[in-house]
Amino acid sequence: MRIVALDTYDIRFPTSRELDGSDAMNPDPDYSAAYVVLRTDAPDGHEGHGFAFTIGRGNDVQSAAIAALAPYLVGRPLEATLDDLGGVWRDLVHDSQLRWLGPEKGVMHMAIAAVVNALWDLKAKRAGLPLWRLLARMSPEELVALVDFRYLTDALTPDEALEILRRAEPGRAEREAALLDGGYPAYTTTPGWLGYDDDKLRRLCKEAVEQGFKQVKLKVGADLADDVRRLRIARDVCGPDVRIAIDANQRWDVGAAVEWVRALAEFEPWWVEEPTSPDDVLGHAAIARQIAPIGVATGEHVQNRVVFKQLLQLSAVSYVQIDAVRVAGVNENVAILLLAAKYGVPVCPHAGGVGLCEMVRHLSMFDFVAVSTSMDDRVIEFADHLHEHFVDPAVVRDGRYVAPTAPGFSATMRPETLVDYSYPDGPIWS
């Protein structure tokens, strides 16, 4: 049995029409997926699905980058490939010519994420398990074998990773059962998009509280007076017991970030997200020192495990925001979860885009079962749009993610979506 095809699709959703997803740096996003399907000749008929998330223009470039990986996968023996996803990850990431385009960053790294995640989706489907349970049932040795420790050993060695995982082994079954029974805490970004008017903000905050969310997030950074007004509305509606996080989407220089966050401190923001360039580790550290006890969160645009390592080493981040499709897929996210556990920093994933809620819940649930063993101060982002396009959509009930039970990584889009939202010729666009 072999992998016989890698098919790509340029899928875009016109979210800019209602300003869903709008923020200080991205005022008119069209949430999009550079989508990949790995096909095999296996009798079970399973396919592997994955994607890279973009916000419109450039999705064709991202799709082309994914297609460029076809020669590395088509023709590979299926079972040997799925049995050595650590080796496959290294083959893709460390290919000398592909690596020159990064290294380990940008369009090519995100393309590798789409393909690696599709392989994990395929592996989980063939095992008959949701990805979080597949990972959580792997041995510590198998999990460590997935991770590339190059560039990490000054912060985390393989032996330290093994110790973290072995320490978490007792109680795995009980934690699996707890997730299936009670789910995982969520917070909502739905009220907070910057393009919404005050009435919509007020209504959506009220709905969030009624739906059981204990944390909401508002976009900030375009105009300070507007942010003060919007935060006052949110705090009045949500009351003192609901956390309010703010997200600047990389808007500020270091000094401006400190000044702006201090001006909003009266509303008790739980964290400020992406206050400056995601590459500026020292800038994040400076901001964190000056705005404490308000936390700093970042990660949705952090390019690789090396930058996460530095953020943790310098105490520059209070909350690690992994993204299921930004770094190179499941393997690299396992490395980041282990780094966060080593430094004792909670992981609160980014999931604001199409399909991200569906996928990243698996990583947090695996983290709870097999790595950190904790839900303390941990929440997964939830944005209530576009879930209807997925075969296994994310479900949040009473402010908590319901644990997925369907086999796979929940990345599979409905066949009609791949037709209707194909750009530029699908009926939604044409």
C-alpha cells in the first residue's frame, strides 16, 4: 500500500463581508485554507486531510507550496511512512533545498505543517481514534522520537522530555475519562472583532456570559479612545468575574505597547496578546516586565519551536499560544508542549481562524492527558464561525470544548465546501 496522490485546493470564505475576524492589523480578512488531501490505495479508503490557514490573498501561493511537496510523499509505502512520522518530519524540514527557503519558517514551513497534519489525520483514522487519544496512548519513548531536539537541548533534552512524559503516565486513563465527561475550558473571541459596532459587542458579550464562558477576548490597537469605550462596555456586561483578554495583533512598538496596556489596566485585562512583532523576543520580555501582573500571550505567528524556546527562557510569555497549522504540524507542537511543561507556563492555543478550533483542541487534550496533566489557567480559543464546513465540527457546551470522538484530526471539510468555496471559480465567488 502506498500514498498515490497529493491534491490541493484553494478554499476561501468571504468573511470580510461581515467583518468577522477583523482586527487592528487585518481589517478585511477572508478566512481561507490552502487545503491538502493525501490519497492512498489502501482498501480502507481513508484519506489524510490538512491545511494551512491564511486570510485571503496569497492562498494560491500557499497552495503551490503544498503541491511542491508531492514528490516527497507520493509513492511512499503507507505503513512504513505512518510508523515513522518523526523521520518523515525530519526528511521534510531538513531537506537542504527546501530548508534554504526558511529555514523553518514562512510559507514552506506552513506547507509542511499541512502535509504533516494530513499524515497524522490519516494515521488516526486508520487507528480508529481521534488524534488526541492516539497521541495520549503512545509511550513516552514513542512521543520523544517524534521531536527534533536540534536547537533545543540548551533548554530541553530528550532525557528531560522523557521524565516529563513518564511523570504524567499515571492517571492517563482517568484524565481521558474526565475529558470525555466534562470537556476542556474554552474562551470566546466571537464578541471582540474590531469591526463590530457597540451594540453588537454588547449583545455578543451578553450571549457569551449566558453560554457559560468565563473569558472573552477583544481586539484592540487601532484607537485608544475606542478601546477604552469598548473595554468599558465589555466589563459592564460581563461583570467582574469574567476574564477579559485583549489582542493587539502585533500592532505596537515596545514603548507604545506598555503605554497602551497601562491605559487599559483599569479594566483588568487578563493578558495582552501579540503586543509587538512575533519575532521580537526581547521586546516581549521588556513588555512583560513593565505591565505585570497583566500577562503576555503570544504564539499564533511564532514561526518555530526555537522562538518559543527563547520566549520561555527569557520569561517573555505568560501564556503559550500554540497554533495547529503555523509551526510544522503535530510533531513540532509536541516539542512546544514539552517546552512549556518544562518551564511551567500554561498553554492556551490560538484558534480564531477557519478549522483551527477543530484541530487544536486535540493538542490541548493530549497535553492534559499525557504532558502537563493540568487545566489550571488553560483555555482554548473559540470563534463561532465556519464550523458547519467540517465533517467533525468543534462543539462548545457550557463554555467548554466537548472532546471529539470521531477518528482523525478533525480537519476534513465537507465535499460540497471544497466545490462551493473554491477560489476563484466556485459558485460562492463566481
